Amino acid sequence: MALKAKVLYDFHSENPGEISIAENEVVTLFSEEELEGWLEGENSRGEAGLFPASYVEIIRDHITSNNNGFSLTQTQVQTSYTSSQPHRGFGADSSSFHTSQGSDDDWDDEWDDSSPVANVPQGLSSSPPLHPVATSLPGRGSSQQQQAKSSATVGRNLNRFSTFVKSGGEAFLLGEASAFVRDGDRICVVMGKHGPEWQEDPYPFTCTIDDPTKQTKFKGMKSYMSYGLTPTHTNVQVNRRYKHFDWLYGRLVERFPVISVPHLPEKQATGRFEEDFLSKRRKGLIWWMNHMTSHPVLAHCDVFQHFLTCGADEKAWKQGKRKAERDELVGANFFLTISPPSVPLDLQEVESKIEGFKTFTKKMDENIIVVNTSINEFGRKQISGFKKEYQKVGQSFKLLAQAFELDQQVYSVGLNKAISYTGESYEAIGEYFADQPRQDLDLISDLLDIYKGHLANFPDIIHVQKGALTKVKDCPKKEGELHDRCNIISFATLAEIQHFHRTRVRDFRSQMQYHLRQQISFFQKITAKLEDALQRYDDDQ
């Protein structure tokens, strides 16, 4: 007999391989085996595909018997999947797998850029499905979770519903999150002048990152780069490798599903000790650190503080590492730590703000690409084209001066030297142009890189909140009990959006001011060089 299930909530398919199901509809299951929180079956319209396991209850005819083998009764037993949603990535259950468990031995690996991320179980059954389905489930990984595994820039998640599930947003909204929250773990959202925002950090600090130094171990057989970090609230330097940053990133992504954890600079398999690569990586890490220390929530979370303050004591470091990897306040339980304002939210107004921000991020993302392309092209012209043209003009002036030197008249000597110096000045100006992109354009490119990471994070963050709103709309009978939890998700999302805007205004204002000052200084240096050349002609009179 075919296995049936009753639909608890409406689900609208958004991707190939999914099917839509409606509340109270009875669907047929092809298998009781879950595929990372999804079931495979057929709806009442004859459409076959995947739908969320947490949205249905299995109905089966179950015959119990006594020890003598006689049938005692026949009852309808319903098994609900809403209380257990394995392989969401982030779940209410504290025993859910972590994206980057790692072992203590990972810290002794010789490969500087290898991630300490362990293989994550995918939850796919080894037995073949009973009905043909797509060979891979659509979009099961969020952009932040995927970078926790690779620390490389990754594409955006196409399966918006799956993001809602994997973030723990659904589990929290359904009341399945459960964990003990200490007072020190509570995160406050307050109503500011422009809407919800994270409570201001009462103890702000910054952290410097020194130039990396090459270290060796195993009697010089293995090499790695170490960065000296000095936070201002301790003024004690600690040394960290890139893979330590990578491990930290994985923990933060897991802990904070609706906070945009800045992306790390990308890895590189070859040329890891080359000067240009190390310089670019350090600049990226500086931007990353600036965004971490200026975030009211991220800056003071336990795992980040442990990363910044734990010195050379290996035992203490490993204890903090284990504690972070066993943290219960991840995914769905993160929302339990949010203390929202008592002011109620208008969900229609929230939805409008979220849509406006979605449009904003899309446009910003598009134009970041335009700006990056333009400044990179302009920089290449300065490094090669402009330098070459100025040097070409300078050499032509010097050749002219050499020709004039064939005239042995005393009164032409000064002119010849002045023209020759003009040629040298043009060659020097060519070098100025070649060096200038490092002083201004490259810094804008570094800024755009950190924001490309944030913009890649926000689609998933937005769809956690939109998933909550949709759930409230789709379940009018349970709107009361869902509304308060939806408010918490909305407050956290709006606070993160507010923080993003404030940080963006700060960063771009500061960087554009610096850029223009550098440009003014650059052209003043050129002007001074030309004025010096001009003076040579006056000296000849």
C-alpha cells in the first residue's frame, strides 16, 4: 500500500524538481527516506517531485499484535516530521552537525591555506529512490555556509526556501528552538532614529594586523605565514595563521544566520609566499578585521574574543576551540538570544523595507562590477599606457637635446640642459603614473571586494526573513503564536540592514576622501616636477 502524508502547511515550489502542496492535501510518498530535510512524492494533481519533510505528517495504517500473533486493533498513526529536521545545516538541536568541526590536530597542518573544515554529511540515502528525481537537490547550500567550507567567494543560493530551513529560521518560527541563554549571550535590538538597530557597543576597540612573517616547523621542512594581531582593548599581540581566520569564519557563519559575516580574502594554492599576494591578503584581512571589530554583535561574541586574546597557551586555545565547536546557540537557537524592543512591527511595512533593500543591494552589486571594471582598466592604462607614453615623450625631448648639443655655441648649453631635464621630468612623471594606482585605485578595489562579500550574503539573510513572513501569511490560524517570533527575526534583519548602511556610508565616505586627497597630492607632485623643469629655462636667461 502506498505511503500517504497529510500536508500541514502550504508550500509553493520555486525551483525545478520541487512540487507545490496545499494545507490538508493528502500526498503520496515514494519513499520515507529524507533527502536533507526533503521528501519525494506526488501531489493530488499528479505532479511528482520534492517538498519539505517538515510540512507533512505521514499517515500509515499500523496493525499491532500481541505475543500470540493476534491482531488487537487497527489505528491510524501519524508521524510528524516537524519535531525533527535533520541536515538543515543549522537546527534547533544542539547536536546538529557543524560546518567546520575540525580536530585539534588541524592546527599543526603544514598547509597554510588548507581549510580545517571537516567533511559535512550530506544526509543523502545510499539507496536509490523509488521514483526518478533530479540527481542533485536544488540549491541546498547558502552562500555563507559554502564559504565556511572554502573561504572563497561563492555564488548566491537559488533555493530561497531551503535557506529559510537551513538557517534555522523555520525551526525557530515553529517553536522548535530550545537552549539555555545566559544574560551575557543576549543581543539587544533597540529602536533608533531610523528604525531597529543593534545596541551600541559600549566598549569599542580596533585591531591592527602586522605584515606577515614566514615561520617554519619540523626543522625547517614546513613553512607558513603568521600575522601579528594587536587588539586595542588588550594591547597584547597574538599570532594567527590564515587557517585560524578560516576556522573562525566557519564558526561565525554557523552562529549568526542573519548577520553578514564579512568574507575572507580568497585562498591561493600557488605563490602563497609572493610579496604581491601577501600584501593583497593583508589588506583584505585588515578590511575584514575592521568590519568585525565595528560590528556591535560580532565584535564581542565569545569565539571572536577568544581568537583575539588567547596567546601562546596551546591548551587554552584548544579548550576555547572545542567550546566554540560545541556552541548550542547556533542557527535556530541564535534567535533565542535576541531581545527585541517592545514596539510592535507592522509586517507590511517590514516587507516593504526588505523589498526596498533587496532592490538597493541588486543595484549596488551591479554598479560595484562597473566601478571595479573601470578602475582596473584605468589602473592598467596608468601602469602601462600612460607610463609608456610619458616616457616616449621624455625620450624624444632628450633626443632633441642631444641634437642641439651638436651646436658648440656657449649660449645654447643652458637650453640643451633644460630640454634634457624636461625629458627626464616626463620619464619621472611616467613612473608616477605607474605607481599611483597602488596609492588610490587599488584601495578602492579592496573596499569593493569586502562589499561584494556582504552583498553575496544578503540574499540568504533576506530570504530567512521573507520565509518567516510567508509562513505567517500561509498560516492565519496560527498567526498569533507565529507573529512574535516573526517579529524577532524581522527586528534582527532590520538591525543588520541598518548596520550595513551605516558602515557603508562610513567606509565609502572615508575611502573617497582619501582617494581624492591622493589624487590632489599626485597631481601636485606632477605640477611641482613640471614647475621645476620650467625653472631651468629661467635659469638659462
